Amino acid sequence: MFKNRRLVSYLFVSCRGDQRLPHDTGKYLSEEILAKLGVTYKFIPIDEQEQWKNSIDVFAKERGYKNRDQITVTPAGLGESYETKIKSFFDEHLHEDEEIRYILAGSGYFDIRGAGEFHDEQWIRIGLEAGDLIVLPPGIYHRFTVDSNDTITAMRLFQDEPKWTPYSRQQGGTDNLGSRSLYLESVTKGSGVAA
């Protein structure tokens, strides 16, 4: 287990093939670039004494997250719908609310679209494993996949009732949503945080 894990993010090789593979260009990006794109990252190690639970409680209180649940994505757990489900997670979309995930076990990737001067329209792949906490801002285009281990368990945190309505970019009109406009404005102004 890492005590001071460094987040791994890089430009994604856009090619056909299994989405669960790394697709690593070798062009690595700093956490500062991710922060400028509005992504919040923390490493809270999973420990046997379960002190991580206190850390999550403090983080949730600071950000006003009142509710949480857990999701496990595995072939055994999802059965015949597994491949369909992971393909649906991999559809490029955005939400009008933050997307918060704390990885409890397993591993996977969030891909986010760069914006403005920060790798505009390029995919940036973020590798996540147990202990990683990530917050994606409202209005950021993203997608998710498990990696080749085919298993992940994540805690989802949210302020009120979950509204994780995905707005697929393929459906059109997503660039006109208020959350997208606010997001692009925040990246342009350099705040990295959508209002």
C-alpha cells in the first residue's frame, strides 16, 4: 500500500481496442494541470484501523456531502450485463452535479476531456486504485472504465439525493447546458472550479 501515492494521469492514445487497457502515450500530466481543469484529488489510504472513514467523514462535512453509497463493478456481480454496463460507463457524458468517488478496492480509469489551453478536446486518462478520492466538477466531459483487473468498488458521495443524470455528448445539446458553460468559464479564468 502506498503511503504517499502520486496520481498517474496521461494523455490517452485514441485507438480502437479494449477500453480497459492503459492506452498510455507516455505523456504524463501533473496534478496541477488536473486542478486547473477543476479535478480535485486526494489520497486517503485504506488502513486496517479504518481511520480512512474519519478522513472521509471530515471531507464530506467540509464539502456538504450528506449522503453516500457504494457500487461494485465485477463480472460476477453484474453477470451477463457486465459488458453492456461497462460500455455504458464509457460513453462520453457530463453531469450537472459533481461526481465524487472514493476507491475502496480494485482499480479503474476516469477519462476526462481537456479544455481550453489544457489539452483542449484531448482525452486525459486518470488511473485510480484503493485510497484514491476524486471529484469531477459539473460540466466536465468524462467517462469511466474498470481496468484489465475487471473489478472496482467505490464509495459515491453526494449532497442530497443522487442526480447522476448522464448527458451523453452523442445526443447533442450538451455544450449548451449551463453547467458546461460555467465549467468552460472557470477553466478559462483559471479558477478550475465551476460555480
